Amino acid sequence: MLLSRLGELAGGLGLFLLGMHLMTNGLRSAAGPTLKRILNAATESRLRGLASGTLITALVQSSTAVTVATIGFVNAGLLSLGQSIAVIYGCNVGTTVTGWLVALIGFKVKIAALALPMIAVGMVVRLVGGEKRTGHVGFALAGFGLFFLGLGYLKDGFAGLDHNLPLTALGDSLPALALFVLAGFVLTFLLQSSAAALAITLSLAASGSITLLAAGALVIGANLGTTSTAVMAALTATANAKRIAAAHVLFNLATGTVGLLVLMLASLWWQQRPSGQDHLAMLALFHTLFNLAGVLLMWPLTDRLERFLKKRFKRRTSRQGVAQFLDKTTLSTPSLAVEAMRMELIRLSSSSLEQARAAISAEQPDPAVQAQQAGQVFELSHEIARFNRKIAEQQISEEISEILPAALRVARYFAEVARLAQNLEEPHQIIAELSDESLRRQLFDFEAEVTRLLELCEISERVDRSSSEIHQAIESLERHYQRIKEAILDAAIAHRIKAKQHAVLLDTLSHIHRLAQQAEKGARHWPLLTPMQHREPLQRPAKKVEN
């Protein structure tokens, strides 16, 4: 009998976790860019950050997903650390919605009558909708059904278990409450789901296996246990991820302290008595109130907390070749992973074009410095390519599947710019040795025009340069290139330059021209990495050969 009941509990827990997984992933995929827009509202003010974190967590039923999204926004420079801390506060308030769902629906409604039709309807919607948004909504609906079905098995499994599991005998002493807090933390750590730990707590309370105070202690432990996921995710992540994880830990410690103080005061006058279904709403309310109390406690200290965290978790290196925004924690939200990749491509563009401008204008370029700079660009390009492949392994939308190859192209074009710049001979010195003043002036003008084009081709989120402007610049450069080639040939025929100078000039000119073409291609494909509705029409020069 006991083994059968334990099997029912294990199966119920498995169904509950599976339901949570399907529900979270389905809602997150269905919401797609909507989550980004809601979280982007956090940039308006810290108060909006709190509201955004609460709303999204309540929507997707996963504080981990929102924490990861927040890390992605901070890494992409879209949220400040202070705003992200406010979002983390909201995450903790948003997680309390799960307790209300369990308390008010899971234990008040005939679950089988609700869960099975939801699973059936959800899977029909999934089959009809496929990989579109409707299909993801179907998965979420089926996940809700499994969520409640698993909860039903948990409730039935714990019913009558109080004889085999006499936890009420521990009483409500301070050592006993501390033990229940620890148990709640360990349970959340092992299950990696505070919702599951909360469901077990409420099931135990509903069956009368634990007292109301013990259930409250378990709730506090589960709340503290949510920090374990963030800490583990941030161990090998970026400095910003570690700062956000630290803010999460500090906030939850503050809220846990508030909750424990309330419990200790309650234990002084509360008579030991078993809990029951009538007290489930009280537990959900307790969970909400001590998280809100934590917000009120930490809100005035947020500026100090931000300054404190900024002094911690400094980067060990600032090398150009090391990625600053690529964070594996964002891979579970591909739209944010793409944002991180876009930021690295901006860095790649800046590094390669800076190297190209220096190579063209330098009187005597240092080969060792050029090789080092090019190596850093190649290293960053390879990191972007590896991260791109990891994004492709996730469950991605059709729009993101179109963005990924465009990102690889942009990375390859700018890496080629760095390679060409590294191998560029000393154009300034070659031109300075010419005796033909007119030709020398034309070549310097061509260099200046290439430099201006490179400045236009540097991609940035802050600078709004239309593709038509770059298109006109490359068309003008093409015409200039043809004219100057003819001028070199004419000078060679007229013996104004030596035959060796003629060959070197044409080779150097072709090298610079190809470098400019690669930079223009990188800038031209950059709009393909933006959302479809914001893209400009792709403009191509009249004569183009893809490389």
C-alpha cells in the first residue's frame, strides 16, 4: 500500500514537472517578441522594471526564464544593472502566482474534469497549429492540463499519508521551523522547480501531514531555493550574469529573513494544529506578502546594491578577441541569444574596420600589431560562429532561422576585411614614391574615399545609416576605381611610372578595392539581422560577385 502511494506521488510529481516544462516553453515560444517588448518596458523606469518582471513571470510561470531573459537584456546593453535588479524583484513576486493557482484551482476544482479536456484540446491545437504561434499555445494548454493532473495525483498521494509520515510530531519550535526551511531549499534544489516544491508543500498541508507554520517554513525554503538555479547558471557566465544572480540571492535572503521573523513571532502564540485545505489560501497569501515585504525592504537600497555589485565580478580580460555578450544562459531564449550575437557582431565590425583604416592610412604599419589585431578578429569570429550553431540547435522560429545564416555571412565578411588589412602592403609609402603628382593625388583621394566608406559600413545600434547611403558610396567608389585603374595604365604607357610600380600599384589598388567590397557586403547584410518589420529593402550594387 505504501509503495503504491509512493509510486503515485512520484508519478504525480513527474506529471507536474512535465506540465510546467510544456507550459513554460509553450507560453514563452507563443509570446515570442511580446516578452521582449514587455521586458523592454523596463527601460522606462525602475518601477516599470518591477511590473515587467512580475507580469512576465506570471505569464510564463518560470522565474528562471525571466532571469535568463534579463541577463540577455543586460548583456545586450538594453537594460542597466539597476533596472535588471528591479526586474528580479518582480520575478519573485510573479512566482507567487503559482501558489494561488494551486491553492484556488488545484484543490478547489475537480481536477480530472478540468485537466483531461485541457490536454485533449491542447494537443489538437498543437497538431493543427504546428510550429506556428497557435501550435505553441496548444503545447502550453496541454502543459496546464498535465500541471493540474500531476497536482491531483500529488493531492491524492499525500491524503492519508500523515500516519506514515508523522511530520506534525516535529512541532513548531524554532529548530523544527529551521529544519523545514532547509527541507524546502533542498527540495527546490533537487527538483530545480520552486513550483513543484510549493505544490508538494501545499499537498502536505492539505492532507494535514504538516502544520501551517511548518508549511510556511517550507514555502520560505522553496523561495530561497530558486536562487540555486540562478547561481549555477551564472558560475561560468558573464560578469553581468553573476551580478544579477548575486542580486537574486541577496533579495531572496532578505525576503526569507522577513518571512522567518513572521513565522517566529507566530510560533510564540500559534497553537500546534494540523493544516488543511482551508489554510492553503493563507499560505499563498503568506508567500505573496513576504515577497512584497522584501521589495519594500530592498527598494530604497537598490542604488547601493547596484554600486556594490558593479565593483564585484570584474572581467579578467578586456581582449578584443574575447566575447563579452555571448552567454550560454540566453540560449534557452533564442531571440535574446540573437541579440547577444548582434552585439558581438557590432564589436567585430568595429575591430576589423579600425584595423583596415589603420592599414590604409599608416605610414609604416607594424606587421606584429596587424597580426595580433587580425588574430583577435578571427578568434571573435569563430566564437560567434560556434554560438550561432548552438542557437540553431534550439527550438527556433522561422524568422530566427533566416537570421542565423545572415549573421554568419556578416561575421565572415568582416573577418575577411581583417585578413585583407593584415596582408595589405604599405600603400602610403608606395604612393609617396611616385613622381607623377597628378596620379599620386588621385590615389590619395581614392584612399580617402575608401576610408569614408569604411566609416559608413561600421554597424551600430546607435547610428542610423540607411542602406541607400552605403549603396551610393560603393557605387561612387566603383566608378573611382575604374577611373584610377585607367590612370595607372595611362601613366605606365606614357612612362611616367616604372613597370614595377605599375604592377605593385594595381595589385595594392585591387587589394584595397576588395577590402572595401567586403566591408560593404557586411554592412549590406546587417539589416537581415533585424526583425522583419524593421528591415530596409536589400540594395545591391550594379556589378556584384559574392565571395
